[in-house]
Amino acid sequence: MLSRQLLPVVALGLSAAWVGAATSADPDLQYFRDVAETRNYTLGRPIAPKITPDGRYAFFLRSAPRDPTLRLFELDLASGAERELLTPAQLLGGAAESLSVEEKARRERQRQSLKGFTSFQMSKDGGRLLVTLSGKLYLVDRATLKITELPGAGWIDPQFSPDGKFAAATGADRELHVIDLASATERALTHGATETLSHGSAEFVAQEEMSRFHGYWWSPDSATLLYQQTDESGVEVRYVADPLHPEQKPSKFFYPRAGTANAVVKLFLVPRGGGQPLPVAWNHIAFPYLAHVAWDRAGPLTMLVQNREQTEERLLVIDPTSGATRELWRETDSMWLNLDDNAAGSLGTQRPPFWLNDGRQFVWTTERRGAWQVELRDITGALVRELTPVTWGYRGFVGLDEEGNGFYVRGGDDPRETHVWKFPLAGGPGVRLTGAPGHHRATFFPEPRLLVRTLDHLDGSYRSEILSASDARVIATLPSVAEAPAQWPRPELLRTSGARAFDAAVTRPRAFAAGRKYPVILVVYAGPASKRVVAEPRTFLTDQWMADRGYVVVRIDGRGTPGHGREWERVFKGNFIDVALEDQVAGLQALGTRYREMDLSRVGVTGWSFGGYFAAMAVARRPDIFRCAVAGAPVVTWENYDTHYTERYLGLPQMAPEAYRRSDVTTYAADLTRPLLLIHGLTDDNVYFQHTLQLADKLYLAGKPFELLPMLGTHMVSDPVVRLRQQQRIIEFFNRELRPD
């Protein structure tokens, strides 16, 4: 039975995968249908490459152009011959892929919406591969293509031992297991797991907010494992039900809201063959957040921990024989410390410290001087030298190339672009390894000294190639089968004028008519840790689709967004909305003065997640600027969002109640005078549907009309039909409010 508060809400309908594959025959929708089915033209690109130590072969994952199922491929670098090694269909035998609730949640945290082999492991010698499918583990012999199904099921986060003789993984029993690959036998290394106690898995905030997806780590000699024990007995529980199947039990999630208890995380060392676990000693009360662990052959076992306020972090060295720890280095910030998520790989495995081969020095990244930098420190933590200028614009670590006396990083002088650079370890200027504007990436493989350079240009051209680190010679190209649109979007990237200059993007209709006035759609995020004005054309595919329907579509990165230094970002402390709203309005007005085709009397705003939060706030607080808004999956009440993210910016609600009141959308619900469309997935386990319901309830009690589009799904929207139907509803809403003609 619906509550009285929800009865008058205008429900626009449910969008879900069960709508079916068929879409409207209207040719006007073909563009967006293609965008959705190709995942912004990324399906078919090679991903997650790994190169054998002898430098002869590369392995990678790839899907078909319109099928999100990833398959495993091999490339002979000398001949360029490609070979398909394994497909999910071979293993499933016609059955559908099945994911556990835990695996679904893990993929949601990774923003992973593809199917099939979403990751794989390569043994140290490159001779064997480890893949997971439907919770089962398979060992693939590269030479013979023999496939061995390993014992057990429900496996999560499998990892080869460094010597390649064993594999470890966490099981459905919430325990850490080791599998002997020679005998195909497995044993549990941990015991005593319960509904609230687990071993070997990263907790929610580690995955969602710290980019740490591992809960255990192998020693370099493969003899020992370090694992995480997670006690969630004090963490609040939330239940999410499938509305289409009320006969099924809801899924249960441990979700630490701002101001409430986090999971208690401890570390233990255990021999590979089993035995009494050895606890690691650190003050986990004062430093409860385990941000990162590094255990490689070059340096000592280290862990990075943070205090609850995230104003102090310590890099600790762990003695694996006693479990004792000592401080190697600490960072402090009166506002907050950002973790270097730019360096974190898709599985959170690439974050400093990066140890040099002698184990006496390590590479570190810091914002201490006002912007991200790379520096070199010695075994005592003392600074040796700065390796990148504070003015350069570091955006991610790629790898150390000691033989070449340097290291690879991503960054550059223009925050809208990302280039691959090589800097010398001895200090001095770097060399840029990518040319044309774009958003470029790289992966370095030190043993064969090969660099995979992925070029993603603003003009839409794409290439993933393998280079020799010694002379930058292109050795091979990873083959892509991705489609490309007939025309890529053509956004104009610029800097606004005025008291503050903002990065901005303006996308006009392809049939743009000079002298005509166009309504404006502001596509917004406006929150910390995410930049939306980037030199990557697929980012603007939806913008172009909307623009071609008679709009000028605008993006603006104001203060609080990354790329412009510490002070630029830290203005959000204690208040999520005031500066963000001020800057978006200032940016719009500056663009309206510069481009007379923008009709600022007809401005709509749309965003998702933090962007949805901003859109709801914007239409309530600045109806003089924004005529209507679409708020997707908005965080409405910040005391109901997670600890690590929210408290970083607002503090604990018990200590800063005014910060939460100011940043709460419901504080301004009674001020709404403009049309608002709310969209939210009913099974969202990141920003719970609770948020939209709280706002809907406040609006109803205040007598304010609004529209609600509930959807079957989570925080990610990846199904092509769902994306298409959602975008249709959004553009229909804007047409009605901004273009009634």
C-alpha cells in the first residue's frame, strides 16, 4: 500500500531490461539507440592488456561491438596474429551467467557493467591464465588451451601467487582460501566467519570510496598471505527488495551512514599452508581506514591508514615476522587528504608507495605544496627530490622504468586533457609521449620494458599500441573491432571569462543557425573528485543528441572539481552547494554574454548522483536562472550517505549539524516553484531510493508539484533500452518546459 505522501506523485512509468530489445522505429532515435547499444562506442575495444615477461605475447579482453560479453584474446607481437583463447559460452555450455549478490555489489563498486570475463590473472611466466565466470575458477594453459575447472564455487577476487603455483580467493563462506594448482585441491586459511565477520574481502567504503578492492595480499615469496578481517556487527543494515519479485527476500547490505559506526578492520598474517594467524598491530581506533597495502619484492610490506576525519594519514611498515609496525611517513591537511585515486588501477592495485629495486627509495605522490606532485623519498621517509613540478598537473602514475632511469605518468598543463609523459628519476623536465588533444592512457610492463599506450583523441580517433620503452618504437597494435559513429560530437572546449575562469564545453546543434536563440541545457556534476569537461568525444555523445533537438548544451567545471589545485578544490569544506551553485551560475552568465545564441531565459539543468543533487538544489534555490530540472539518483540528505565520502567534506553530523542542514535538499523543498523531474533506481545500493522519497515527501507536504520516474535498477544505467527510454523521458520533459512550441 502506498503511503499518503506518495499518492499524488506523477509516476511516469518504469523502465527496465524487461521492456525488451525492440525500440521505436522512429529514425530520429537511431543516433541514441546506437550510442546506448555500443556503450558510447567503447564495446569492441581491447581492455585490461597484459604482456608476457618475454615480450612475445599480449593477452587482453574484448567484446563484440554490440555485445557487452568480454572474451579472452592473445596477440603475437611479432606477427600481429590474433587468437581467441576462451569465450564464456565455452564454459557455460548454453547456461546463463549467474552472479552472487556479493559479486553484483562488487561490480557496482567498480562501475563494471560488462559481462563474461570482466578480469583475468596471468601467471608470472605468462604460461597460464586464471579467469572467473559465474563464481567458478578456471585455469587456462596458454600453449595447449587446456581448461581446468578448479574446485569450489562462489569465488571472489582470485589472485595467482607470485610463483604461479597457487591461487587464492575469498569464498561464499566469507573465508580466504588457497588452491594448490598442481593437485587442484583447496583449503580454507581462515575460520570463524559469521554473518557480520568476514576474512579476505574489502569492506563497502574501501571499495566505493578508496578504490581498494582487495582484502588480501600475497607475500613476494608466495609463502604468506596478509588478509583483512572485517567486523560489521556495529554497522547499520539496509535491505533492498526487488519490486518485481516481492516473494523473494530482500538483499542485505552493511551501509555506514555519516556519523554512524564503520566496519572494524584488522589485518592478520597467515602461512600459505595454514596455521595460527599473526595480528598486525596498529592503532586502528585512531586510524580506522585502511586505504592501501603494498607488498612487492622491491620494498617492505607497507600499509596506508587514515584517521576518521581524513586529515591525517600514515604510511606504516609492517614486520611480517612479528606483526609490529613503524611509521615511515605521514601526511596532514587541515581540510582533508585526498587519496591518489588517479594512480589506482581498475582494481586499486597501483597506488604509492612505488619502491625502487634496491628497496632503499620509493616514489610518493602528494598535494602538500598546493597541487599533486610526484616525489622521491628514502627508506627513512626523508625527501630526496621533487620529480614533477607543482605547476605541471599530475593526474596519475603509470609505472617505474628504472632501466630507463625514469617513470611514466599521466597529466599535463591543460586540465581538460590527459597525456602520457616520461620524467627522469634524477629530476628534470619530462617528455610528452602523446600528441594531439585527447584523454590518453598507458600501462607499463617493466620486465619486457613495453608500454601499452592508448590514444583517445578529441576528434574521435582511437588506437591502442605497444611501444618499446627504450626507443618509443611501435611494436604492435592491439586490435579493436569497435564501431564509430558517422559523426563524432564537436563540443567547443574553452575557458570562461570573468572574475574566475572555468573550464567549459559548449555543444551546438549540427544544424546550428546563426542569429537564432536556443534554449540551454546545463549537464552538470559540480561535485568533488570528478571532472566533466574533458577532451574525450564519447563524453559528449548524449550532449550532442540533446543539442540536435534544438538546444545549446553546456558543461562547466567550477570550484570544488579537480585539476586546479588544492585551494580550488577545498572550498567545499562544510558546504556542498553554495560555491558550486555560485560558480555554475557565473559560468552560465559568462557564456551567455559571449555566445548570444544562448537564451538564458530558458535554462534547464540535468545531472546524476551528485549532479542530480545539484540539479534539485539549483531549481529550488535559483528559479531566476533555472526554469526546470531533471535530478537523477540525487543524494538528498547527506546524513544518509556513506561515512568516508561525506565526512571528508562536511565532517561528522554530530559535530557539524549546520553543514548538513545547509547541504540538505529538503531544507529548500518548500521554495520549489519550477518543474522538477526526479529519476531513481529502486534497487540502488549506493544512493538509496530513500533519498528521492525523502524529497518527494517534503515536496508533497509543502504542496509542491513534481514528477517522479522510478526505475528498476541500480546506480548505474547500462542497459541500452533503459538508457534510451530514460533519455527520451528527459528530452520530452525539457521540450515541454523549454520548447513548448
